[in-house]
Amino acid sequence: MRCIDESIEENYHLRFSDLTAKSHDTAWQKAVSNGEIDLLDVAKCGGAGNDMIEYIKESSENRLAAFE
């Protein structure tokens, strides 16, 4: 709830176009229309370092391997 309250306080005054510009980064722009946004793109846009990117890749590969 605290995070939601902080987000409202930070963004309530923004116009729709400003909010869209703020929330639609390159991860969103690279996604296929109505498709999924790539998890690695989201992580990179969020500032994840190389170690975290590698961890996400390995975790994703392990999760997929478990269901094949």
C-alpha cells in the first residue's frame, strides 16, 4: 500500500501524455503490439547490472527446462 500511495503522490498531477512517456520505455517500445514485454529488456531498463541479467537468463532457462 505504501508503494501505491507513493506512486499516486508522485504521478497524480501528470497529464496522460506525460504519464505515458514516463512509463513506456524502450522495453515497451520493442515489444510486439499486444505481445509480451521481454523480461531482460525490463530488467535492463530498470538498471539491472550484468550479474542480475545473467541470473535472470539462467533462472528463465532453468524454469523452461523444468517444463519441457
